[in-house]
Amino acid sequence: MCWKNWIINLIAALLVQAALATNVVAHDLSNQAVTIGRGGDFTLHSFGGPVSLQQFRGKVVLLFFGYTSCPDICPTTLAVLSNVFSMLEAQELERVVALFISLDPDRDTLELLRKYTGYFHPNIIGVTDCLEALNQITEDYGVAYKREEKPDSPLGYVINHTLDVLVVNPEGQLLDTRIRPATSTEDILAYLKKLLGSSQ
């Protein structure tokens, strides 16, 4: 529904403005010379039960690492992905899913992740696990993150993390291409359509 997308975009924009005003903005730990991880299958926990990358064979899977208390880039990125998903044809949408992988398992319960991703799109699934499992996945996928204590912030800390969206093709392979935060909705849409068309 168009009104829902408009509201999501408005909320995301307001969150970014508020974060900028309070200097609580996530730092991008993506390397300019991106080192692509080796990828590989993994299983994480969602509100609906275990979620394995392998179960999405035949689909394009977008991986975004963050946390629900992120003041800026996480809600903005999820809002963009929601808009992109809303522009896909029904048969295309059946072959695309996004996993929002929380790097804050102590705070981000499975119920909270369900509610949070539910604000954006049904094809966005919130998942997490213990830090040991998350550290292995982030290493496998070339994702950097670091918790930084911020006693003066409302949360008491921030998690600086890679801001890119990673892309896994229908064969389960991690692609070299990363979707950067500045990438337009139109460019992401065109890229996904190209991937979906090449896998038919």
C-alpha cells in the first residue's frame, strides 16, 4: 500500500534527522576496498523457528546486519528494501527474501525482531543467535562490527557495523556486489530484476 510506504519513509527520515541532531550515527565499518567473505550456509533463530540460508535455494537473499535500536541506517535501509519489494511483480517477490541479522542478541529478542521487521515488509525476516555464532557468520561474510560504550546515549552503547547489504544468489553463493547505503531504490530494483531474470 502506497500510504504505508510513505509512512515508513517518513519515519526513517525522521530517525536519521534525530540521530544526526544527537550525533548518534552508526559508523560504517565497510572497507573501501571491499574484501568479500567466503559465505556459506548458516542457521539462525527467528520468532517462527530456525531459519537456514539453505532453505532459500532458488531465491535471491539479501543479508543486512544491524540491530533494532540502531538510530539511523538500519531503519532507513529496511525502508528502502521495503520500497523495492513493493515494486516487484508478485512472481518476482516470491523469489526474494531479506534477512535482518541482529548483532545485539541480548536486547533484540525474537519477539522484538518479529515486530520490528513487521513494520517494513513480510519478506524481511529478523534473525539472531548467540555472539559466538554471529561472530562466525560475520567472519564468513566479511562483515565488521564493534560495540562501543556510550554512557551519555539513551542506550548506553552503539554498535558500529558494516552498512552494506550483501547479496546471495539463488545457488546460495555470496556475490561480489554489495548494495551500498547511497544506492537508489531504482538501481536496487534494476539489479534485483537482473538477478531474478538470470536465474529463471
